[in-house]
Amino acid sequence: MNMLKTISIESLFDIYSYTLDIKPDEVPLRFITGPNGYGKTTILNILNALYTDKIRELAVIPFKHLQLTFDDGYEVTVAQLRDYTIDEDADESSLTNVHLDIEFRKSGNEQFVYSIKWNSQKEVDSEEDLGNLGLSLYFTSHPLYYIRDGRVQTPDGVPTVKKHVDILKVLLRETENQSFCERLKVFSDIIEKSAFAHKTMQIDPRYGYRFIADNEERTILAVDKLSSGEQQMLIMAFELLFMAPDDSLVLIDEPEISFHQMWQVDYLANLQSIMALRNLQCIVSTHSPQIFNMNWDLSVDLYEQSQANL
């Protein structure tokens, strides 16, 4: 699996510059920490925009220069220029145009270059097709999956756990290979170890998964009526095991949301077991050092980098 090695960003928000080692000591896991407003989620959004060919989303984020390097020696650089109209009587400057110059090349090989020149008024120019083809082909073989912080509901307002139940019903009926069985066992083990309060999970092709109350009546509980923390645990495990592609880069934004401290402490072991099974690389933004069990070698702190660059 070819992996992302480094991310370098100059003048993010016109303030911060960072150089992030994304694969420390050959461990394909990095936790990004730092105060609010320093760009943890924004860095994930930048990666998602590049990997998924959403250039307009990339143009919304202010920075001057971006560089990604990969295990196989390739690199992607993005230079951004923003045009403003300044009115002294206005509340803020008016952004009139954004220029992006994106290059994709083999490090040290100046002849192998794909270039995209983009601006928000013209959208693309004549070089875009060639450049876009090169980047698209490269990132097609380097899939990305993004688990966002607003994950309890899908964009169309459906509780995510209900959608996952429907997906699992299909998988249980149509999939019988060893890989799926292994993933299903890990999913079941994580939920069992998490010890949801006074309830037990059952898995069956008829209903995907469901929960039974530990009472005399053995009441069946609606999955979307579980606590927010329980839903977060289900969503995180399910998406990592059944929705993220094998051999992909997974971005996870603030996994600790609604987690009790005990679940935060267990998070690293759960994540590493899934990563090994699926051969994943993960970048996680977090406010909680409990998520990585104070393994500071796995983390990079944006506040510390910002102070070092002053």
C-alpha cells in the first residue's frame, strides 16, 4: 500500500504554517491535536478536496502553498493566489478571484508533470484536462474515506445507524467470504467490549443488527434511540470495517464526540485492530489525548508548530 508521508502548508488562514509527518516511524497512524481555530479539521478538508477532485472546495480554504509527498516518490503541490477588493468602509475585504496552480510530479523528475491552472471566474483552462486526468488516475488507486464529525445523521436527515442496519442486512445475505466474516467478528467484539448500558446486540440477516434490553420483557430497542455516544461507537466501527475501502487513507474528525473516558481509552486499540485487518492509513483530528492513550509519538500538535514558526 502506497501511503501519504508528509503534508506541508504555508500560510493557512494567512496565519499558520505547518509541516506534518503523517507516517511517523513507519506507523500509518497520526493524531492531529491543537486548540480550536488552528486548522485540524481544515487539514482533513484539504486532503478530502484533493483526493476527491473537488477543486472548488479547495479554493474556499485560504493558504499560499501546499505540498503532499507519498511513499512512491510522487508529490502534489498547490499554489494559491487570492484577489481582493479592499473597501475601507466595508466590514471585510471582498474576495474577487482565486487562482490555483496544481502540479503532480515524480520527485526529482521535472519532465513528468501534470499541471492544472484554475481560477474561480473561468473554472478551468486548456491544461486542466491533462492535469485532471493524471491526478484522477493517481488518486483512484489511492482511495480516501472521510468520517466527519456530523456523522449521526446522513446529509438527507436519515439517522446513520438506520442506514447502516439496511446495508448490513444486504451484506449478511449476499456476502460469505472470509474477509467479511472477520470484519463482522471484529465489529461484534468491539461493541461487546464497549458494554452498552443494559442492552445486548444481535446480528441477523433479517434485521442487520439490533439491540435487546436486559430486562424481563427483552424489549427490542430502536437503533436511532440509542444514546449519542452509543450511536457514535456503532457508526465509527461500522464505517471503518464495512464502508472504507481496503488499502485506503481514512480521515476521522473528532472521534471522541460523546464518548465516555473509558471508551476514549479503548479507542486506540480498537482503531489499530481495524487498521491491521483492512490495511488502512488513518489521520485523526482530536481534542482528547485519551484517544491515543498519551502516545505522543503518534501525535502532532498544531499549537506547538505554530509557536515554533513564529
